Amino acid sequence: MNSATPVDTDTITTAVREAMRRHEGDSWDDVNPEAIVVLAQGRGHELPPQERVHLLKRIASDPDLGTLLRDLQQDLADSIAAPRFVPGRLVMQAAWVACLIGLVTISAIRLGGGPSDRSVEVLDSSSGAPEYLEQLGNPTGAPVTSLIGDPVFVGLFLLAVVLGVGSFWPRRETRP
Amino acid sequence: MVADRVRQLWQAAQAAWPRVTWPLGAYQTHLGETTPTHPSDLYVAGAAGHRINPAWSAIDEAYRDMVIRRLQRSPRADLDPEDLWSEAVTRMMRDDPENGTNEDGEPVMHIARYRGLTRLPWHFLAAARTIAIDRHRRRERGPRQVSAEAAAEVARGDDPATVSGQRELADVLAAAVIKAFETLEARHQFLLAAIYRDGLGKADAGQVAGLSPWQTSRELRKAEEQLRLHVQHAVPGQWSPETRAAWDRGWRQCWDELTPRDPEDGPLSEPAT
């Protein structure tokens, strides 16, 4: 064999197709229609494991059984349960929006500068009325710094980044 | 003593099929230890299988139109839907001696194999579709000539030595792919065939194999990878970068021919790495 000889694409394609139609034309006497329906309905787990494996292999090696399966899926489209999978991206996007709302809320509280942050209510001993002592005790310095040090904020921020990347990263179609 | 559960199922089935009379004991034997998803359909199918004629007429009356309506969507045969229904019924009426005999000593009919996992009309529908596709393939397709086709696809070239080398390599590769495919586990074989041969969507193929979308993607990639590795090991020394590139293009070609797209569209994905 000439080791320098490359194989062309058509040869590979033919070989692959050939592998997937090994039992084309075989008798279908051993194929149970009910089992095919159960598979087409996506309920293959209800079949005995051995039967399921056998059937999947039969379909994999006989394109006509593949056609039968596809026809049945179309025939029974109205009786096949809706996919039980919630679109993953939608859930991640919803979680990402929730994280953003959380981040904005925390930032507003921390940076808002309400009296509770920087002033302390005290009782004036002479008048007996409440007064505020402004700027009493603010050891953390700049508000932004206090945000960065807040574990809740940091955790939410990181989560938002991860979810954002997961939600909006351009989807690369796996072949097909 | 008949368990209450079986008696309840039997009573419900009798109510569903009032014209069909089948003894509780026979139903219990037919039911076995399992509780089917559709016990009433199992009742009428069991009765029909034991040659109780009212059961056959009840099935015809209840399910004939339902099945024919679905067959009309695409008969895919030289028979019209009504004939396909009749053929399916005939097939179900075949003797099935492996399943024993009825009270009169006659062999049970084939319909007794129905287990109540899906609705009885879909059982008939699948039988009718099976007949339709089987007739179609026998009519349309002659004996398969695999090796001739494989040989015809061998790379072209004017140099006889090159042609000979390519043919030899192509034969080795084809045998390696077939062997490698057979060593894959069933669901991997199924995913590859359903997607690259039948053009089924990944979600649909995954659902049949009992996989979620992300599991399907993972298993498909795994199947492709395992197949490639098997083939690569089967032809040591022949797996040049060119062959590897041809391998990726070969799979892409399988898919592209199933899904005609706008030529200006970009590639579906990057080659497997």
C-alpha cells in the first residue's frame, strides 16, 4: 500500500454511508411495531434494555427503519409529548437578568448615601430632640471600595458574568 | 385468587369495550405481572388474539378511521390507506404458534404480542407503515451492490499505481469504518445514523435515544470521536493530515447532502477536532 496516497472525501463519505446501511433490505419480521412506536414517542426507556439496544442497532444499520421511525414521529406528532427540556438559554438569560437586578439594587443601597449610611441619630441632651451627627464613622473610605469588598456584590457580579457569557456567547452549531 | 388490581383493570376494560367478552382469568394470564400503560387496549387486543371475533370488529370500528387518517398524510406505497389498514389487520391475524393456543386449541394470533405500551391504533399504524415502506423498497430497489458502489467512488487518477494504491486504501478504510461502526455502542450508532443518514434533528434523535439536548450533543461528539479513533488505529501509518481533513469533510458532506442550504450560508460548524 502506498502510504503517501491520500484518501479523498467521497471515499470517506461512501465508507461512512456503507457502515450505516449494513442491514438494508433485511427482513423486518423480528421488528415489533409497538416497540418502534414507543421509540418514536421518545419513551424508549419503557422497553426492556436488551430490546431497546437491539432496536437502536437495527435502525442504525437499516435506513428504511430510519424512514419508518421518522414517518411515525410525523404521524404521531400530535400525540408525542412536548419536549420535556426547557430551553437552557432562556433559563440562563432569566437568571442573568435577576442577577443584574440584584446588582443594581445592592449598588443603589450602598452608593445611594441615605442618612442611615453616613449619619447617626442621637438625642440632644439639652433639647431632648433627636439630631443627626453627619459623617460619623465611615472607616471604609470610598463607596466603590466598599462595594468591591462586599461578598454578596462580588458573588452576584461573578455569577452575572458567568451567566452572561453562557447566555449570549454566539452559539456554534455542532455538526449538524 | 385474582388480585383487586387486575379485577379493576378488567372491569375498566370491559366498560371500555362493552361488546367484547373475555374472561377475567384469561385477561389475567395475558396481563402477566406487568401493569401496561394501556390496559383496556391490551384487553381488546388479547381478546382478538384469542380469536374472539367481536374484538376484531370493535377494533375495526374504533380505530380504522383514526389510522387511515394518519396514513393519508403520506401513504408511501402502491396501496391506498384503506388497503394498508386491511393489510395491517391481516398481518395481525397471522397465526403465532409461539404464543400458545386459545381455549379451542387454535394458535393465538399475532396481535397478542401487543403489550399495551402504546395505544393500539398506533400499533396498527406502525404495522401499516412497515408494510408500506417494505413494499416501497422491494419495488424501487433491486439487490444492493455495495462493493460496486464503494469501488466506483474510489479516487480518480491517471497513474495506474496511484489508482491501485488509492483503491487498496479505500477498501481498507471502508472495512475499517464498517468494523468501527459496529463496535460503537447502540445509542452512538443510532445517533450517527439518525442524524447523518436520515437527517433527523439532533433533538429528535436524542429523544428517541432517551437523551437530553446537551447529552445528545455530548454523545454525538463522543460517537464521532470514537469512530474516528477506531478507524485511525485500524489504518496505522495511513492517517495523514490529508486523510484527517477528508474524514472531516466526509461527515460534513453526509450532512450537507441531507440539508440543502443557501450556498451563501456559512459552514454549519467547524470540523471536529
